[in-house]
Amino acid sequence: MKKALIAMSGGVDSAVAAKLMLDDGFDCVGCTMRLYDNEDAGVSRSRTCCSLDDVEDARSVAYRLGIPFYVFNLTDAFREEVIGHFVRSYEAGITPNPCIECNRKMKFGRLFDRADVLECDCVVTGHYARISFDGTRYLLQKAADRDKDQSYVLYGMTQEQLSRTRFPLGTLTKPEVRKIAAENGFSNAAKPDSQDICFVPDGNYARVIELHTGKKPEPGPFVDENGNVLGTHKGIIHYTVGQRKGLGISGGSPLYVTAIDPVRNTVTLSHASGTDSGLYTREVIAHDINLIVADKLTSPLRVRAKLRYRQPEQPATVEQIDDDTLLIRFDEPQRAAAKGQAVVLYDGETVVGGGTIS
């Protein structure tokens, strides 16, 4: 009998993933990764940490299913590798995607180490995506439920990781998942989906950055494309490319952030929001790339690309120009290609690969 390590977040998705693996005849072991404490998320010690509540929800499901359950304390690694990356990125004027880093470093990094210790054949998560094998390579594909598809944040998975991972929810819709949970009496069957970054529960990124650096950001000048000073910003960690709201400055017509310079401590604003403005680009360079369909792209490839998780795919051509660089040329200008975000490439249902916008 094959053995599976189930990553149980405390939510309904991973609970149902565990149930489905049991039904498939796997010897299942449940686990929750404890990733942060109250202090990391800027939550008062007097409150029950949301991560601890999630642990208890996961433990309840594991008990109901009759499977062993472990809690892995990964707070130190998460603080350095995910929160630290988040903080350093914003300080450098870059907009990171911590969910992608968490998948890369924690769920499909540290968790695989624990799976090896427990002699598990595979790691199972509640992600909405599918994995297939074409006889040569493992492929990552979109989920059946397009509204819940999470293939964008999984583009960094390697062939080894894909070969040892199971996504039982890939062919299900969210209503079907909740129905299975309710039929099995899971206490989290109606639990709302998490919306925010887990360690920024109130969405206040700057406050969490200040908490971890122990310092206030330095104010600096808002400038236009010609370098003219328009006003004073609160510190570059408060801004990202494409931002319009919360600038605290009036300029008649709406102003947008088009560039952030950490060396000069400037935030560049533009009135124009059309495709001829600094907010739009046809070409994107990506580094820190991961390709799934091939080891290397030997010729230009037509794809559909996403610059953000919720953005509709856009037609483009991708070319690999060296071992760790992709050049993506979009058919139409794209808005707010922010440094640090991921560009993910698709060929129909299949994830070609992706990289970090640079």
C-alpha cells in the first residue's frame, strides 16, 4: 500500500483531499505546517492565533478520518525564506508573490523532506490543479474549476516534485468539494476560503514590513516622468506599480504609480493610463525561470501568458534567450508588469512554465 503525506491547512479543500486519498486506498498521514506566530502577523498575543485555529480544524478532520496527524513547526524557515523575502522585496521596490515562494520553499520543499523521513511515497495538497504524464514528462494543467484554478502559483514545480505530488481536487468544483465535506461531517465544511496573505491578515503590508525590520520607511519625493517633484511619499514599501488609490496626492486627473526607485527613494507617477503611458509594456523579461514542458525552449513559442493571478490570459510569444531568461512579447500592451511578480505561460490547459518579472 502506498503512503501519502497530506498537507492539511485546516480548510475544507485539504480535508476533502485527505478523504479522497483514503478512498483511493492510500495509507494516509495528516500534517499541518505551523508557519507563523501572532508576532509575525502583527496580531496581539492575547488573541488565539489564526494559524493555531487552523491546526485544530485540521486535527479534528484527521481524527474523524482515523489517520495519524503531525504538526511541523516551520516558523523559523518561513520567517526567513517567505516573510524575509517579502520584506526584502518591498524594500527594494519590488512586488513579491509570497504564495509562490511558500509553495516553492515550504509545501514542495520542506514538506518533501518530512515526507522522506516518514517514508511517504507522495505529498498531497488541496490545490485546484491537475498533474498528468505524457510518457516523457510530468505536466501541470489547469483545474476543472476555472474559478478556483491555482496552476499560476504552482508553475515553479519541478519534474521530481510533480512526480511525487497528488492534487485530488483537480477534477472537482468547489461546490462538489463542500458537498463531500458536509456528507462526511467535517467541522470545516462551510469554512470560508482564506483571501489574504496568511501572515498579513488585515492586508496592511507596510505594517508587517515595519514589524519585521523594526524601522519606519523613509519618506521621499513623488516625481513625474521628467523628474519634476509632485509631492512627498510615505516610503516606497507603501506602493506598487499600477497603484492609483492611497497615494495621498491630487493631480486633477488620476495618478498612477509607474516606477519605484529604491536607490533614489522616488516613486514615479503618471497621469496617463492609456497604452502609450509608462504603465503599459509589450515586452517582459523574466528570470529565475522554471520550465515544465521541456528542459529548454529551443525556438519561439506561441503561448497565452498571465502577469497576475487573476488576470485573464493574454496572447504572446515567448523566447528563451539564455539559461535563466525568458523574453515574452505580448500581442497587445499589458498594464502594470510589476517587478517581482510572476509571469506564467500556458499552452491550452498546460502550464509551459514561468519566471519572475525583472
